[in-house]
Amino acid sequence: MGTAMSESAYERVKLIQDSFPTEGLFKDKHWRITPYPFVISKKTSKKIYELGNYLLNYLRACNTIYHQSLRGKAPDWIASYLDAGKPKYLIEQGKHKSYTNDIPKVIRPDLILNEESFAITELDSVPGGIGLTAWLNKTYSSLGDNIIGGPMGMIEGFKNILPRGGDILISEEASDYKPEMEWLTKEINDSKTKESYEVLNAENYKINDRDIYRFYELFDLKNIPTAEDIFDHSASGTITMTSPHKAYLEEKMWSALLHSRALRENWMNLIRQSQLNKLQSYIPYSWIIDPGPVPHYAELPGLGINNWNQLNEFSKTQRELVLKISGYSELAWGSRSVKIGHDLSSKEWKKAVETAISDFPKQPWILQKHIKSKVFEHPFWDKEKNKIIKINVRARLCPYFFVSSNHQSMTEVALGGILATLVPSDKKIIHGMSEAIMAPCIEE
């Protein structure tokens, strides 16, 4: 539905455009500008604020359960799943005793808004969008909007995870995100902080005893000559690095392990019952595609099948399921491996299932219940028509939680901001495509 652009909306769009950094925020990426933030309900906002501590406790529990599995305090198949397909040196780095308890200091869930609440479809500890969200928050706040996180929430949050300053190492593989991080570090350095922050290429990096923010994926370590030196300095305590080289924490299969009946007691010993119930209601039921034999009298839980090949026989209505690579792959991020069952033909679905089965154990896949997203109406500026266009969209919210320590060495979790990615309602996968509207969030 189209409407003529009002004077105030046009002025807002112009101010937003004028605020855009000369160097841009992403390499060769564009999105649709909206004159207004995305509005979320007070109920949803309250749940998101609570989510930070829940996810911190969840990641700590994941970390503990993995180490329990290594020590025989939990089933050994947990570590076997999580270490599958990874090189020995990376597995050993993840187990290093010097940072056994370390977890990522940036926690970003992907929340799909549905009719009832939201679902956490993924959890990212090396996320893009930090600089973009910081810029959106600051820009829309300057227009008088009471943005969640405020104008400086993202900037202060990032600074607090590297309080001594440091180097942001970006790999060539992640270079699309370099401009946004350069903008972010400039904002921090210009804020009269005593410490300095610098964006550097990971492939050319030389150790200089400064703390590090890792903006490279662990499957990319072979392309970073000083990766082992970086790890050694971190393990020795000379520097701190986030996120740590813990590939097992970056596996999507944790969503399946969270719902595993066999691990119920392990989870209950580490997370309060009320929080565990919330997490299990937010994170969709998932399965690890393990083609190992199932007893003839048993079924895979919730699917009514005895082996994974029987997924091929599912009708379109039964295929409201999502297949995706669990982790440690260049295809495991940016929705590159995502296969939505009811959006595929029977032939395409069969091929996807067969690939997931044959890839195990070298490259584990997970199957996840598909969450139907709610449809909203939101405006964007159509530069071709020079008017505001209102369209039906589906929304993904990405809250950025920053984990830091206060003066009493107590852990704090701060919500820096929430990035809304709004795509046309006919799109099945929500990501930052050129047709997406990117906006900060405001509470109604």
C-alpha cells in the first residue's frame, strides 16, 4: 500500500541519509531506509531484557556440560557430537585449562516474532551488525526517538567488553563487515576514552600484547598465519580474547541437546527450572541428523519415523521443518545452508535430507521445527517513487547483549540495542537482503 510522503517523514529520511557514514557500513551491501523505528510491545521488550541473563546462564551450562562429557560426568556422545569434523588442534584449544570457564562476551540471538511471542532460531557469538545497530540507534535517537539501548548503548557495551582497549581482527572472509566496525571504533576513540581501539586485518596481524575482539570464524583459522600465536597469548593470560577459540560453543546442535530427555538432569542441575522452561519454550525443538540405527520398536521423538530416510516421505504439510548445518563451516552462517522443508519440492527436500545424512559425522546437520513468523506492516522510503511505501513484512529481531565485569568482578549483562530486519512477507528466510528494511527498535 502506498501513501504520499509527509513533510516530517521526508525530513526524517533526509536526516538519516545525511547521517550515513561516507565510507558506508557494509561492503557492497544496501538496505531499505525507513523513517520510523520498529515498534515492539512492552511485553516483548520485557522478555528480551530478561533474555540476556537467561542466555548467559545457558552458555555457561553448555560450556559445563561439554566439559562434564569429557570427564565422564555426562554422556561421552555429547563431546563426540560437538567435536565432530573439527581438526585436533582446534579441539585441544577449546579444552585448554587456562580458560575453561570463558564464554563469549557478545551474545546475539536471532528472534523470530510469532503470534504468541518469539522463537530463538540461532545464537551467534561472533555477530555482524554491531556497528550498524550502533549507528541506527544513534541516528534515530537524534531524531527524538526513545530507542531501546539509547544512542550510546551499543558503543558503551562494546567498550565494556574490551575495557583496556584492543584490536578488532577481521578476516578477509568477514571483510563485508569491516566498514561498520571501523565506524564503531572511530566513535569509541572520539568519545575521549583513555584507551584506543583499532580495526586490523586478521591475515596480517602480528601479536602486540593488546586484547583482541575476534571477528573471524574458526573454520577460517588456516588462513590466519598468527592464529596459533593469538591463541597462545590468550591461553597464557597475556591478553584476553573474545570470543574464545571454543568451536563447540558455536554449534547449532545445542538446540537439540537442550531438549534431549537424556540430558534433562544435567540441565536442571545448572539452570533454574523456571529459566530452563523459558529457554525450552523459546528455542524450537530440534534433532541432530545422526543416521545411527534406531531400535525397530522405537521412533525418533516427535517425528514418528524409525530412520532419517523416512523424512523423504513427508508431505508438504509435514515438512514444516528446517534443515541447516550445525557449525564449523563457511555454509553455517548467513542462512547459506538453510533448507525450509515446505518451501522445497519433494525432489529438493529428498536431496537435502540425503546430503544431511551423508555428511554425518564429518559435517553434522540439525533439523528444527519451523516457526511461522507474524506479519506486520511497516513503511520504507522508495527512492524511485520518492514516497513512503507501506508493505507487509516478517521480522527478525537481533538483541545485542554485552557481558562484562563491574568493579566488584561481578558479571553484568547489558542490552546495547536491538536490530530489526524486516523482509517482504513472501520471503521465507529473514536476512539482510537488499529488499530488507533495517531499523532500530522502540517500545510502544
